[in-house]
Amino acid sequence: MVAQSTSTETQDWVSRYADDVIAESERRAPGKPVVVASGLSPSGPIHLGNLREVMTPHLVADEIRRRGHQVRHLISWDDYDRYRKVPAGVEGVDESWAEHIGKPLTSVPAPAGSAYPNWAEHFKAAMAEALAELGVEFDGISQTEQYTSGAYREQILHAMRNRAEIDAVLGQYRTKKAPAKKSQKPVDEAELEAAEGSGAATEDDGSGGSAGYFPYKPYCGRCEKDLTTVVSYDDETTELSYTCTACGFAETVRLSEFNRGKLVWKVDWPMRWAREGVIFEPSGVDHSSPGSSFQVGGQIVGIFGGEQPIGPMYAFVGISGMAKMSSSKGGVPTPADALEIMEPQLLRWLYARRRPNQSFKIAFDQEIQRLYDEWDKLAGKVADGSALPADAAAYARATGTAAGELPRTPRPLPYRTLASVADITAGHADQALRILSDLDPAAPLTSLDEARPRLDKAEAWINKHVPAEQRTVVRDEPDTELLKSLDDQARDSIRLLLEGLDSHWSLDGLTHLVYGVPKVQAGFSADATPKELPPEIKVAQRTFFALLYHLLVGRDTGPRLPTLLLAVGADRVRTLLGA
């Protein structure tokens, strides 16, 4: 549990927002559950930028639950949005899907081979599965179900009756220049714009018709597309006439009975705030800029009798190391992609430790090893009580929720070690268990299950994100030419290593040995610290390491040498080093 701090200076960002949200909820709706909200549009793969739309309110909601309050986290699936374009790189999808542009997402066929009935359900399912693994509790609301069931009928009729007032609010911003679009970076340094995750930032606001302003857009009764124009509306009878520019269809319906259409986005969003009593909902950069949905919604929500939520703007999520994935998936990494290579706790921590307005990167390249080192170091500090309060709070939010701890790896061995073992053993479980058991002879691993799921994540990273030319292949035969060319000092360094293998056969022991050989050759103790050694020793160590890599794997770099030696095995090391 994360204790509530009495000092704002020592609170993390989650606690501060929880304070504000609880106070605001008690003012607006005393005695009722606190309502926080997110919105996701399943218009394609829901990416790691969109995940910030969910994780920000989730973390705040969870803190409120920890304090004993009832809270609902609503996720509006904006599956009644129009299908705008065919996303690149989605398996089972080709340009023939362009014929569905303009239809509701739930009326578009799912990608070929999908087990789901339509486009929206296909992409919702993957996100829901990832959220379950991340420990995110939520109440899902399908906007298709809401609109087609008539749940919003009164709100729609109210908006139409008050369309002049809504038009006046929107009119204040129509002549203002839109904020400049953020330039796209190369995919290897991609920034995922989470604004797309909540509703439709670029949707028209219902203006431009010759018959006047209407905040409602029907889907065509013939082609199902939203390329329609309202030509008349009668407030008394609620008769609405429209024409479709796509297929020429026209009809007159009673809006008091008609359920095949929706409010335009800049009206739809504040309507939901009022109807659901939302106290907290963040928004991406595009929704938070001047004249955008969040700002305009703050003025329109009053027309529906509600108030604007507390709504922090959240920054972009950067991605590093996505070059390989981009070729097959269109450069859109999803939470499921991240959870293939990292435990849920680490992914939760990346979102919990940074304030919403701070951008951060999620690593799919070598940087993931450093992130894991940082995470394990924090775990150690939390265990011994030396972690700073905000860091300890972020760790607690990452490892569990108000409902309990997330499942964790029983023996969380270093990720970089597991990755090296997965690289060297190429999927051979018996070989992996042998190596991992040798890491700590005093407490050997008895089953690979003790190292899972972290081991599986590291193996997936090696197999999917490390280029083939960077994979480790141990030599089959000694490099006799290189061995013959060695000078006396190089031969002596190999002799010292081989003589110490058996007595140092553990991860710590081999680390001491490989770093100690150059020290001993220079006349120092193997236990000498860097402060006791001249700078030349570091050069000698690098030279020695490069020699071992060449003799073992045929190049000058590779996995950490102690791990590599354990993986190769003492007998094979002796053979490859010419013993």
C-alpha cells in the first residue's frame, strides 16, 4: 500500500491528483463513486502512446481505491467513430478496405483471418487482453451500443434544440489557426501521439451546411457512411432530413426514434462528461491545444448541465529500437508488443514514474537492458529502505494495485544475463538451465520456471528485436591461426584464465577472474580496486576481452564474458582457447 503523505513536496504526482480528484468529487457528487475516464478509438492497433490515456487515470483511480473510496474507471470504446483510413502494415488488410471509409468502425470487416466479428472488436480485444495483464480494472462502454440503443437520445435532442448556442461556442475558434502538426521522426525514434486514442481530434464540428448548423451526423441508410448532410430539422416533430453525397440516398427520419448516427466529436465528448459525471480525464497534446476538443468542451459541457473534468495534458511516448518492427507492423508498437519483451511491472513503472506532461521512451533495443538494471536497482533500494519516497511510491504502483500484487518472477535474475543465455542457447532449455544453475552455485536454479516470465520476455527480445548479425554464435572449432599468432603476453593471459576456471566457476567468480587476469599480469592483486590501478589496466582489460571474444565467438564483442563462459562450458572453453 502507498501511504498518503501529508506534505505535497514529498508526494508523487499520482497522490497529488488523487487529492484533487477526491476533493472535487466530494464537491460535485458527495457520497457517490469517483468517476475517472479514458477514451480509445479502435481504428487500428491501439499503441503505446494511447496506453497513456488509460494508465494516467488508472494510476489515479488505484490510489483512490487504496484510500478506501469507491471509484469507477470508464473506458469509452469509440467504436462508433467513422473509419478514416486503411492503416499501414496490418496483417490481413489490403487496399480493398478503403471501400469502407466513412462507415462506423463496428461496420467494417475485421482483418482477414480474425476471430472477431468486425474491425473494432478485433483491435479492442488485443488492448483488453494487455490491460488485463497490466492489472487495469475498468468498465468498458461501447459507443456503438450506446448510440444504436438510443441511450443518448435525450442528449441528442437536447443538443439539437441548443444548436445555436453550441454553434456560437464553436464559432469562436473556427477562424483561429490550428496548431502546427508535430513533425514525424524516423520510426527508430518514433513518438506515438496519444491524442488519437480519445475520440476523433480531426472530425468536423458539424458546420458548413447550407441549412445551418447541426451537431448531429447520421450514417447513411443505404451505404452506412457518414458522408451525409442534414438539410432540415424540425424541433417540434424531431423530423430530420438528410442526403448522402456518397451514394445519393436521401430520407426523412424522426430523431426521437432514429438511432443510426452520432453527435459530432466536439459535442459528443462534453455530453459524455456531463452524463457520466466524469471528475478526471486526461487528454493528449492535440486535444489540449488552444481551440481543441478539451478547451471547447469545457464551454459546451455546461449546456448539458455538467462540468469539465480535471484534465491534465499528457506528453508523447517515445519509442527506441523499432526499426525491425516497423517493416512488418507499420511502425505502431502496441502494449502487447511491449509485454512480449517486458514484465507488466516494468511497463507500469515507465508510466508511473513520470508526470503526465513529461515525455519518455519505451525501449525495444539494447536500452531495455539498462532499464531493467535500473528497475532491479530500485527494487533493491525499496527492499533495504533507501529509496526516495516518490521512487518507492512509483515502485509500489508498478508492482501491484489496490487488489493485490501482480504475479512476479520468483527468481528475478538480471535481464541482460537472461538475454545473453537465451541468445547463446538458441532455445535449448536444458542448456539454459545448466548455465543459469551455475550462476550461483550456493543457491542453484532448479527449474526454468523460477526465472519465468522474465526469461521468456528476454528470449522474445533476443528473437524478435536483436538483428541476426548481432546474435552470438559460438565457434565450432578453435581459431588455430589466431592462436598461433599470439605473443607471450596474450598466451600468458589465456593460461591464467584457464588455470582459474574451475575454482571461479560461478557468475561472480568468473567476473572476478576475467577482470583480474590483466591486473595480475601487471603485477597487482586480482582484488585491487580501480582507485589502486593505473589507467593502463583498463586498456589491457579491453584488449584481453576482445581476444577472448574473437577466440570464442569470432568477433570483438558479445554477451558479458562471465555469462558467455558459463554458457560455453568449461570443457569447450578449454578447447577453443587452445588448451
